[in-house]
Amino acid sequence: MMWGARVKAPSLEALRYTSSIAFDDRIALDVVRVNLAHLLMLFKQGIIGLEDAQRIYRSLRRMLKG
């Protein structure tokens, strides 16, 4: 297969970097909270309009509720 000949298996370092699911789970809620703060800043600066900010806010709040 030509594709397999050109693509190498991921390095051990790459596997370690991408296998952080257990850690990601522990910080997920904090990441959502940071995104809420960032959203507020973007809205206050006029970078994001009210409708978009409200949609994003509702989505982030749903993530916090699980």
C-alpha cells in the first residue's frame, strides 16, 4: 500500500502527548470556565456580537452542566 509506505508510525513522544485523556478529563471544567471568561472579554471589546456571544455562552454553560 503506497500510503502506508509514506506515513510513519507516531513516535513515542507523540503518543505520550496525545494520550492525555485522563488528565484532560480533570481539567475540562476549568477549560470551559476559562473560555467563558475569554468570551466575556471578546464581547466587551466588541469582537463578538451579542447574538454570537449568547449562543456561545449557552453552549459553554451546557458543557458545565454535563
